[in-house]
Amino acid sequence: MTPLHPTVEEVTRRIEARSKDSRAAYLEMIRSRRPKAYARTRLHEGNIAHASAGCAVIEKAQILGAGWPVIGVITAYNDMLSAHAPFETYPQIIRDAAREVNAVAQVAGGVPAMCDGVTQGQEGMELSLFSRDIIAMASAIGLSHDAFDAALHLGVCDKIVPGLVIAALRFGWLPSIFVPAGPMPSGLPNPEKVRIRQLFAEGKVGRDALLKAEAESYHSQGTCTFYGTANSNQMIMEVMGLHLPGAAFTNPGTPLRAALTRAATQRAAAITAQGGDYRPAGELVDARSLVNAIVGLMATGGSTNHALHIPAMAAAAGLDVTLEDFADLSRVTPLMARIYPNGGADVNHFHAAGGMGFLVRELINAGLLHADASAVMGTLADYSQEPYLKDGALAWRPAPEVSGDSDVLRPASNPFSADGGMRLVDGPLGRGVCKVSAIKPDGRIIEAPAIVFDTQEALREAFDAGRLDRDFVAVVRFQGPAANGMPELHGLSPVLGVLQDRGHKVALVTDGRMSGASGKIPAAIHVAPEAARGGPLARVRDGDIIRLDGEAGRLELKVDPAEFAARAPAEFRPNRPAMGLGREMFDLFRQAASTADCGASPFRFLGPGA
């Protein structure tokens, strides 16, 4: 086996070292909860009767008699959102598959699943990041019945999967398998969609043309096909070993997808504490798993949102992951995939070119993944294969040796670039991240006067009024979690893209998020401390010269330091009253929040009894 790359080894060891005490306490907690018999035997008779009252006769008999393991299902199903609509039929598939192997499956609870595509640029987006923690808590409510021997987690999109993982780790004595729905078939090519969006932003096409293009892009059940946070989630679940091999990008509604769902159910029944292959989630996910997740993210040009979510998932397992870990791994991980917004292809093209099996094998052979990391099926070394149907039955075969399309997926020896393209940026304006994998090398360094906006609406209004036809750095502040929930600002991409195409040098600096769909505009995002907490962005004024160096990882301000420090910070004024959509429920979150806290977990492990 190829020796592990020295940087991968070093980052893994320092995560283990800085997490020594918290990880040991976490493992002590979950090991103390390892069941000596089926979980429901710890319940009183009345508890068990309640837990089985709604079951079919055969399942009720087995629950009352404690003869079969019980699998709890946490689902993000709703039929409004394309990514989660396929989950409507999963419970019956799961129940039937469980019964075939002498197990019971019960839907233990549902979690909210909101779509950033629907709320993008709308007030509802202010609840988006907060929803991750609500999902974790809602999952915990379902699992808190303490009647389950394993769990299946049905979720796909942005905050949903990280929230489900956080809860699965807090109940880490349970084996957990994540069961995706898959991407919708390819629709309107992404470059054409972007072209229509920019034409609309310039007023050159009407709303009817824009709506037609959007509807042709997002056209059926399944995940959106671009490589944003949702599809980055699925890649991460696979390289962390929480999926079955090759499960990430099989389309919904196909026989292979149904076969993978049945197999996940039966695998969950096989890895309970009562069998001979116990795989509790809290032991399966360790420092190796998290390093694998970051390497996979860099190798595929994945979502910057995971600079928030991976540390949160790690914290739930007693592990401490930092932005320095991301930066160091990015420097040694080759960019092997070009999927929109890092290229024109979508995830279906990536899957057809060789997909996850090809990616995993190449990264293992390059010494960049921990092949020995545990997975729900073997180790990660077993994930360099792909599923298929052989005479109607699920089987696995080695992934292709050669990429089917070198414009989409390449071997580690011939990557699109030598590094993963995510930079930690630092300087007198604060600390954040910058994703440069989709930015041309000659556009990664921008030095220009600042134009300051306190809302994204103000930037769009300035564009519509013709005041932005020049070189500038847009400072969009008061967009952090303490201000308004840290909404994604992806809606600014068409406007800034138009200006870039006109020949202007433009960049974005913000304490908000730019999402996994961020593209060709250099952007320093998640800048902390945020302006609403008195961070340096609150002192920036129009005309200040800012230099964003995405290559060196610097965010510089060309203003006399003494003069800058003497400035009174701009006052944060909420730009709208409470929405009536439940925002007032999050006062406690806002009072405690900071950008750094969004990398924490609502179930950050505090020791036994936490």
C-alpha cells in the first residue's frame, strides 16, 4: 500500500493530539452505553408497549419478544423539495428489506429540510444556517426513545446532512448509515443557465426567459446537479465511510437506487452490537475519517460551507478540527474534478466518468487518504468500487481504471491543478476562507478601492443604478450569524460576474457565506470577527484600498493602522423587523453566535453526562 503523505499524516496526528482529552471522554461515554442486549430490553414494559403499538403484527411480536434488532429511521422527507421528495417511498422499502433479514425498521422522526435554492436572496435564508442545529436536535428527539439498535439517516442537502451527522455522533454507540436519494438527471447545462442569469441581471432578457432556464435546470426529483453543498455532502459521507460504496450519485427512481436502499437497511441490521461486526458511528468516525473528508473536499473543489460543517461534526465526536488543517491539506491535495461551478460538467458527468470509486482509488494510491479508516462496509479501501445490478441483484465491481472524460475527472498524477484551491486568508481585516479553484490564476489577486454595503440588496441597487462600472472590492458586512443568521450571498454572483465580464477587477469580502455554488469571483468569506461583533469590517469606508491575495492567503488593508483603529465602527441596524417566520425564536442563538461558533456543534462533547 502507498505510504501516507507526510502532510496527511501530520495533520491527522495533530488533530488526535489536540483532541486527546475530549476524544477520550467521548469514547468513554459511548462505550459506557454499548448495549448488552437489544436496546428496548432496558425499557419498562409500558415503554415497550408504546414503542410497538403502531406496528404490524409481525414487527410488534418481535419488538415485544425482543427477538429482532430495531432500526430507527430519521428522515428529511418533504415533497416540496426535489432532493427530499424521493424519500417518500423509502420507509416501505426499508421496512420490507429489514423484515427479509429478521429486523424491524421504524421511522423514529422527521427533521426540517429547507432549500437554499428557494430561499436564496429571500428573508427565509436567515434561518438556513441555524437550521443545522435544529436538525441535530430534532434527530436527537427521534433517537432519544432509546429503543433502537441502529439508525438510518435519510437526508441530502446543505445543512441537513451535517445536522444528521452531529446527532448520529452524539448517539455514537448506535451504528448509523446515511442513505441518499441521488441527483436529478441532467437538465439545461450549467454554463447556459449562468449565461441567462447574467443576461437577466443586465436587463437583456426578461423574467420569462430566466424562469424557463431555471425550470429546465431544476426539473425533476433529485438533488440539484451542480457541485454545491448538497452534492459535497454526499461525497463526504462516502469518503467518511458512512454510505455504502458508490451510493452518492445514483439517480433516484432507478432499480439500482432502490437496491442500494435495501442493502443499506440490511447492512444496518448486520452491524448492531448483537452481531459479530459491531460498528458504532462514534468509533467509526475518527481523525482519519475527518481528514479523509477534507481531502475529498479539496480533490473535488467542494463547498466552502464545509469549513463550517466539518469542524462542527468533528466537535460532536470530541475532535477539534481547525481552518489550518483545511489549508494544509489543500496545499497537498490535487484538484481532480471539474464540476460546476469549477467547470461546465455536473455530478452526473462526474459519476459517469468514474465517480467516487475512481476518486477514492486514485487518492489512496497517491497516499492522500487513510485507506484503513473504518467504514460501514469494511474500510475505505473497499470504496474504490462501484455498484451495479447483476441478474437483478446488487453487486460491486472495481471502479474504472481510466477516467471516461478527462475534462471532468482526472487521475491524481495529472490533475487540473496541484492543490485543492481553498485558502485560509488572514490580515488586518480578519480571518476567513477563499475558494480559488474556479478562479483563473490571473484573477486571484485583486487590489482596488472598497465599496461598502450593509445589505446584499444595496449592492444590487447600486448595480442597477449603474454605479458599479469600475474596479472595486465589495465589502458586504453585517451578514454573519449574530447579525442575520449568515445567509448565503450566492445571489450576488450574477451581478459581480457581469462586471467581471465587462473587464472590471472585482472581488467580494464578507462576514457572510458564498455557498458551494461560488464561482469565478475572488471572495474572502466567513471573515471573522464579524462586523456585528465589532470586527474590522465595521470600520471599513468607501475608498479604502483592499488587497485580496488568494494565492498567498492575505487580506490586506492599505490604510494607516492608527487612523483605522481610531475610527468609530459602523453601527449594526437590523435591516428589517422580525419576519413573523419564526426568526424571533432564534434570539438565543443570535446572542451567543459568532462566526467561529458556526464551526461548533450544538452537541459539542463536554464529557460524560453532557
